[in-house]
Amino acid sequence: MGDKANTPSAAAGAAGRAPSADRPDSLRNVVLVGHSGSGKTTLVEALALTAGAVNRAGRVEDGGTVSDHDEIEHRQQRSVQLSLVPVGWDGIKINLLDTPGYADFVGELRAGLRAADAALFVVSAADGIDGATRMVWDECEAVGMPRAIVVTHLEAARADYSQMATACGDIFGGDDPDAVVPLYLPLHGPAGADGHAPVTGLLGLLTRRVYDYSSGERTERDPDPAELALISEARNRLIEGIIAESEDEGLMDRYLGGEDIDLQTLIDDLERAVARGTFHPVLMAAPAADGARQGLGTVELLELITGGFPTPLERAPVEVTTPDGAARPAVGCDPAGPLLAEVVKTSSDPYVGRVSLVRVFSGTLRSDQTVHVSGHGLTDRGHEDHDVDEKIGALTSPFGKHQRPLGSCIAGDLACVAKLTRAETGDTLSAKDAPLLMAPWEMPDPLLPLAVRAHSKADEDKLSQGLSRLVAEDPTMRLEQNQHTHQVVLWCLGEAHRDVVVERLRSRYGVQVDPVPHKVSLRETFAGKAAGRGRHVKQSGGHGQFAICEIEVEPLPPGSGIEFVDKVVGGAVPRSFIPSVEKGVRSQAARGVAAGHPLVDVRVILRDGKAHSVDSSDAAFQTAGALALREAAAEARIDLLEPVAELSVLVPDDYVGTVMSDLSGRRGRVVGTEQAGDSRTLVRAEVPEIEIDRYAVDLRSLSHGTGRFSRSYARHEPMPPQLAEKVREQAEKGS
């Protein structure tokens, strides 16, 4: 690292030509992680320029740019979806997976983590490291994913690389801060009028060389005495960190004994430690200045990726089953092995149709090949499980908005597949005669509801199809057709996600929807015993209508539903009409008796009634039963029951008091707390659902993006009288 060629490889070729790989060991799959505004997309563009994938104007050979995004991203001025940019360097194809940094699009981040073999954490020297980035680091650490850190925004007036590198060691290093150390120090140019000295190059700690970017292209030289003193001071800590991770147990003794360790030995040990995920170097990078061919630190970063990050061959074999659940041996990365691939992203192109971004884990995927598509187990979110055969369309390699044709995609590589009409994000592709299924990756639970209705009759006709396509693209969204409130509800991850969902419906599928207030599923019940008489007597020409029934209603314990009891004596109500009374009672109970919400947890006792030998009928006794229940309700106090959710809120210890106070303000009851790992607490509470419609947004604000929660239905319980009265008044206004 630092002594390799500083020119783009022949694999990249002319600007914009897609690099190719014919062996898994010539591939690197890297996901870029960092908070919104940390500079991930800018860094991808800088790496593409240095690698020769774009020209100095940042454009590919047919006019597009690596940063060409969809209409929504241009309008919102931020990334909202995973994008793949392949570049070539030193004979290696690097698949750069750029992820959104905003929390609402964490599903795209998780897809990038699934498709990658290593992660590059991008942190801003001006903004620091946010809590969400720390949480992703912990997730990567839990699975042993190799990671490195690159510091950006060095040009900011308040940027301090040394301070940022120390913070990275403290935050990401955990118990071993010496495993997170810089590989380079900044070389500063003359200070400007504002007193800020720009970073113009790097001081290589291992090589003891200076890499100067001040001319717009990287040049090397020996350090002067002052620079050498800076290098020597930081070099010792770096070498000790590398040797601590070395497989050569005698290396530390040799170093402490005063031996000057060979540079190549140090580089080899460094690369092995990075690939194992036990050592995490800190680098720096900046975009190229106008007219420059290379951005600061981009050559060094490409060298780290190609030399230190693992190949797909080093990834652990993938656990698989058959679609019916039978166990199968784990599958390793082998282009000649059984086909195993996964759809990590689904999007729609106005000209091509559905486009699936696929990571191939084993075998080789080819155009016009028939594959088996196995489902993903997200039926609770509106995604049906799949178990069908489909023909692969054209294989392409993406670059911005452009797609370059591919003949095949080998194990370890990524490609776009056109016209997989049944496959959705998270689905497994395998051989049709030997179908396999990968376990789906963990998806965040969408907890912000958005109730919508079609804007017009034309939109109503297209709504169902538009929603089904949207769900196929985005597994983090859940579609609910609520049978109690009769609302169409889109469950999203946050307000930005909600806005993108509505905009995609409009711009991609031509469906305009209007948001409406989200309703929770309220219930009604009797607070005490009551009696009612239903009299339905009408006489006109021909047969009339005659039915009278007398009922008593008494409350039952929660969860009992509706119980109907026949206690008629003497045949006052003919046996043939008793089911009719019950049907009328249950029908009225479903419509509600006070505010239009279903009636539950009561026993209805049929005591007496009258019938006519000619004019009584099934319909008449149904009507009488409904009237009797309404009359009983008019004489009784009716309680409104609201749903209560069980909340489990996971937050850093610093925010426990704030969260508990907020829950109390939502009429919540904290039922317990427990430690959940290092400096984190799990708060369990019961909170009325009507109070937590926006909790996904509010918790993020309260905990500065570090809190998470889950919810589940607990029960219905009586609503406070003053709130119940407001609900009744609203129901009367709406009727």
C-alpha cells in the first residue's frame, strides 16, 4: 500500500468502459457506509475518476455521469437508494455500493451490506461520527465484516484530521483502539488568508514517503526532516498495531528487540489483518480539484481495497435450504458450482421495465437462462412467497443511469437482470432443477403509518397495481388493507421514506394519492347491564312486516367477543327466527352502537318477543334484533376501547430518562427496564396506539438517531372519558 502503480488498470480501459472479471479473486465488493452528507457519493465519483471510469468532467464516454440519479434524488438532494458503480484498478474489478446515509433508507443500506464483502465507513471531519453510524459498525463487527475508515471534508475550516482519527479509535476501536489507526498523515500546504492550511498530500507512515497531490496528479518524493519526524512519531503506533495482529508470533519480539521489520512483511500482515476484519486502517480522501485527474488519497484508497479487502472466495459459505425447508450443504463461491444468487435491489425503468440487481454467490448467471425464483418470507408486509421458474433477461453492468451489456456474471460478482417479472428484493435465484433458498436478511420494521386514498377515479383504478409494484421494489414498506377501519395504510420507516413512497407512486406508476388521517381500530362495549326492545311492524299492501324481540345485554371479560344466548320460553319467538335475531344483533354489533366502531365483549340474551303467522320473516327479525341492540345501547353507558401496544424501546443509557418521560406523556405505563449490552437499555412499556402514530419520528429525534423500538398488539382497554367524548363528537360530525 503506497508502493504500487498509481495508474488505472487496463481492466478499466477507456473512460466509462465497464470492467470485467473472469475469476472471483479478481473481484472486490465494497459497501460505503456513513451518515447523510458525509460525502459517500462524492467519494465514489472521485474513485471513478482516479480509476479512469470517467473523464475529468466526471462523464462516461456517452455523456452520462456516475452521479446520474433518479428524479427523486435530484429533487431531494440526497441519495435514497442503493447504487452500484463498478471500477477497475490494478487488474481488479471493484464493485462500489453507494448507500443512502439517511435513517429512513436503512433497508437500502442493509441490501448493500448483504451484497458486499467489506465496508468502507465514510466520516466527515467537519461533522463527526453519529450514533447511527456507530450502530452499523457494531452490526458489521458482530458478523466479522472487514472495515476501513476514510475521513472526508478535510477542506472544512473546522476540520481536524488528527482529532478525527483519534475519535475513530475511541469510538470504533472499543476495547482495542490500537486496531483503528491512521495509515497516512495529512500534508498541509501554505495557509490561506483565513488561516486555514489546505491538505495537499499524504505522509505515508509505512513507506516513509510523501504523496503530493498539489499538482492535481499524485507524485512521490522523500520526506524532509520535519516531515520525517512527524512520520516517525505516528509510525511506531501503526507498526505495533499491525504486529499485534500478525500471525507471526515472533514478530513482536523482533520489533521490540530493535529489529527494523521489512516493509513488505508489514504490508502483507496489514492486508491479512484487514481482510480478517481485525484491523481497521484510517485513511483520508478528497475530490479532485477542477481539471485534476486524481483526488487526494484516492490512489491509496484503491490500493487498500485491492490489496487489503477480501475477495469473494474468502466469504464464509452461504447457508441454504430447499424452498420446502429441507437442509442442504452450505454453498461456497465457485463459478462452476450450483447456481445461487440473490436479488438485493429491485427498481423500475420506464423503458426496460423491472430491473433486479443481483449478487451471485455461486455458479454463473447467464442471459436467457431459466432459473428458479424462491420467495423471501415477507408475507406480513404484502410480499407473497415465490416458487416459480423465470427466464433471465439481458445481463448488464450499471453505471449511473447507463447499462452496459454482460454475457455472464460469475460467482462473487454483481449484475443487473432485466424483466424478472416475479422476483422481488430478497428472493433467491437458483437452478430450476435444484432450487435453493437463502435466509432473508434482517429488515427494519416499518412503524410510521400513512393512510392514503386515490386522488380520483382514474387513480383508484390504477392504485392496486401501483401499490403491488411498489411493494415489490421496497421490502421495508408494509402494505395493509385494514378491514376494521377500511383504510389503505402504507407503513414506512420515516417521513422521508413516506415522501419517497408517495412520489414514486406518482412519477413511476402514474398514481396520485391523498394522505388521510390514520385511524386506529377502536371498539365499543357495554359498561353495565341494559335491556332493549326491538319492534319492527309495518303494514302495507300485501304481506306486512312484523317482528318484536326483547333482549338483555351484559358485559363480558375482555377478549370474549359477542355471545348470543336464547332464553325464549313458550315459543314467543318461533325457533326458525331465533337465528335471524342473532344475525341482526351481530350485524348491528359489527357496525357499532355509539361511534361506529365494532361492539365486543358482551352477552346478548334473547328473553321474549312476538311473531305473526303471516307477516313475520327472516328479514323482519333481523331488523328487530338490530333495533333491540340499539335501544339497549341508548339506555346504557358505552365505553370506547382503544388498542394498547407493547413497546420495546432500545436506547443508549444517556437517553433512558428522556424516553421514559416521553412515554409517560403519551399515557404510557413503563413495565420494566433491563440492560441490553454495552451502555444500552431496553425499556418495556404499554402505550395506547393512538399516542404512537409518529413515534418512529419522535424517538429518532429524542435519541439523536440511536434509538430503536418494536411494537406488538397487547389488548383493547377503555379510553379516558374525555377522549372518548371527542371521538363520539367527531363521529357525529362525520355522519
